[in-house]
Amino acid sequence: MRLTKAEVLAIEAAAKAVLPRGARVLLFGSRTDDARRGGDIDLLVEPPTPVDALLAADLSTRLAARLYRLIGERRIDIVVAAASEGEDRLIVREARRHAIELART
Amino acid sequence: MTEAVRDARLAAALWECDRHRAALDEALSEWRALDTPSSQALEQNSGLRRLTDQIIYRFTKLQDAMGERLVPAALGWLGEPHEVWPMRDRLDRLEKLGYLDVDAWLQWRDVRNRLAHEYPGAVDQRHAAVLASVAAAGAMVAAFVHCKAKLLPSP
């Protein structure tokens, strides 16, 4: 996994500050691969219950803004999908295959 | 920098922001007169698309004008040695002095970054991104009005 200790701690702190209790944050995408370089920080957020697209956008924005505050503005891509959801989005199915858990709230 | 130059820079920055604020106010009034459009309406109604494009364009321009012009001009006018500060330090200082809210600013940055995504096939996500940008545009107008009133209090 290619995140610094400070980045992991920031993600944990940001998740606890803005996400509902019982949520999980997982890393997916190129940052899970030690052999690659650079790339966005791709995060899969799993709220405890399904949320609609409007609430998902709100959670993403609040999490990203908190991370910008803690580690500076980065290319952070956040996908929101509750673990219990039957997911038809390819991005979510791909994210779940290789995701690494970073935080629980 | 002389006082006259500082005043002129602040006046120019406020003027530029105000132009975008006025256009945004107009477009937002038009939007608020409507029922919140469905995702289908936003996809299919060309008049609505033009209106949201106008809001998003001015939202982006106002954020640029505030970040690139007003923030440095306000700090200069306040006598803060901001020239070599990174953006975050500039925003933090203005927040400390009560001119803006950094959390809100960073949320607007994210809303804007999200607009850059096209979300192919994801109608709900596109709809959510547009509604979030309209809400953010309204909040940014209010923030600018607050900042301007604090910089230039009425006599």
C-alpha cells in the first residue's frame, strides 16, 4: 500500500470526524499496488446503511474537505456504497476486489 | 506597497468578484423559482442545462476570483505579509480574522473537482453533483457578501 503513515492517520481522523458511526473507509486502485507510482488516492466509503446519491455526494465532499485540511489538496476520488448494497457499478465491484481497510468509525 | 496601491488592488478584486456574484445571483434566483429538477429533467431539458451551466461557470469564476484576487488583496489590505505564504496559510489567516470559513472553502474545492468527472452512465451521480454545485454556489455568494461587508463596513 502506498500511503504514508500521516496520510493513513489523516484518513482515519477525517472518517471519524465526518462519517456516521459504523462506516468503513477502504483504499483501492493504484495506491494499493506497491509496484506502481503516483496516482489518485481512491477511497471506497461504506456507510452502515444505503444512502442515496445526494447524501453520498455530501459525505464525499465533507470527507474530502477534511482531508484537504489535514494533508493538503490532493487528487482524492471517493466512491460511496454501503456494504449491504447489491452493487451494479463496475467501479464498486472493482474497488471491493482489492480494497484495503483503512478506518472504521 | 503603498496604501493607495493596496486600496486599488482590493477595489479591483471586489469589483471582479462582484461581477460574478451578480451573474450568479441572477441565475440562482431563476433556479430557486423552479421546483428542484429531477435527474431526468436535468438530462433532457436544454433550458435547465443552460441554467446549470451558467451557475457552474460563475461558481467556478467566483471561486477563482476570490482565491486568486480577493484573498491576496484582502491580506495585503490588512497588512499581512502573505506574499510567500501558501494558499492554505492565507485561508487560515483570513479564517482567524473572521473573513471566511476554511472548511466551506475546501468543500467548494471538492464540489468543483467532482464536476470535472463526467460519470458516464451514472445519471444519479451527475444529478447529485449538479445539485451540490448549486448549493455550493449559493453558499459561496453568501460568503463573498459577508467577506465584502467585513472589508467595507457601511458607514
